[in-house]
Amino acid sequence: MNRRHALRTLSALPLLAAVPWRSAWSNGYPTTVAALRTAREVEMRVHYRYTAFGQKARQEGYLGIAYLFAAFGSAEFIHAGNFGRILARLNVEVAPIQRPEFQVGTTRENLLVAANGEADSVENFYPRLLERIAHEGHDDAMTAVRFAWETEKQHRDKIRQIQRWSPAFFEQVATEIDRRSGQYFVCQVCGNTVNVVPTPRCPVCKTASTHFRHIEPPT
């Protein structure tokens, strides 16, 4: 399930509120449960995809881009974990999500796929998801969605910076990314992805900077 397909699923959520399905639907948050299940699946699938994209970039010798995908994939995993923990607190079974089958192109092609996916996430998926669940008022769920939304904006903007020059000058851009990528750190609370740890707190989730973890560059 990609984000575009997930939006079609979200369009049916108001109908689900009237369906008595297991104990999850009697906890007062039926739309929130359905939305978080969808969002968790989407984020895990993106995590797997970015992991594969990073492996491809490493094989092609683009270590800076491979590192970028590794950092972004780590953030997506945190988003999925946040959604899963809220579902568990709502007495919803949280089953493992298996790695899906998907196509891996060249690194240049994979950047385009990632850019389109992040744009969909920022402009459509997360704002619509937040709109769907707002009426049920589950504060933790809305907070987790906002954390993911803010982080996806970072991903979108970073990939667009690369794409601005890559159509005509891909090799030069990739070489420059390898030279200047620096280090990546990811907040384990919200998925905030940065090159330098902010102090004293994460600007997205406001927790202490000690929650940032250094992402090891791929070797």
C-alpha cells in the first residue's frame, strides 16, 4: 500500500465508525483506529522501500544518497512504531508487517519515487488523516500524526534540493552529496532528522536532545 492508495482507504473511514468490529470499534475511537492502522502500514512499507533504495545507492557508489535513505528509513520506522504503540493502548492487535514486493530502479529513478511519495505525504496523506481523526479527539494519536507530518516535510524538502539539480547534473550532485553529507541524527520520539543535534530540545516534539540517535553511515 503506497500513500496514494492509502488515501482511497481513508476516504471510507467515516463509514467504519458505524461498524461494530471486535473490541477496537467499541473503544470510542473507531476512525482513529482505522487511520492509524493504515498509517502504520504505509510507514513500514516506506521504511522497507527506503532501505532497499539505500542498498541500491550503495551498490551504485552513491554513498551520500545511501546514507540519506538510511536516515529517512529510520524516521519512517519510528513513525510506524508510534502508531503501533497507540493502537496497542487501544487494545488493537499489532501484527508484524512483512516486507512487501516493490520495484527498485536506479538511484536517479528512486529519488523521483521518493520525492513523489514525500510530496503526497505532506500535501495529502497526513493533513487528510489528521482531519479524519480530529472529531474523535484522541490527543496522542493526533500528536503522533503531527510528528510524522513535520518530519515528512523535512524529507520532502531535502529530496527536492537534490532533484532541483539532478536531472541534468546527477553525477555532479551525487558527488557533492557524498562530499558534504556529514552525519545524520534521528529523534527517537518523533523521527526528526537532522545533521546537527539541536539543543536543548528537539524542535518538533520538544523532548530533550538526548533522544537523538546517530545513524551509522552505510558501509
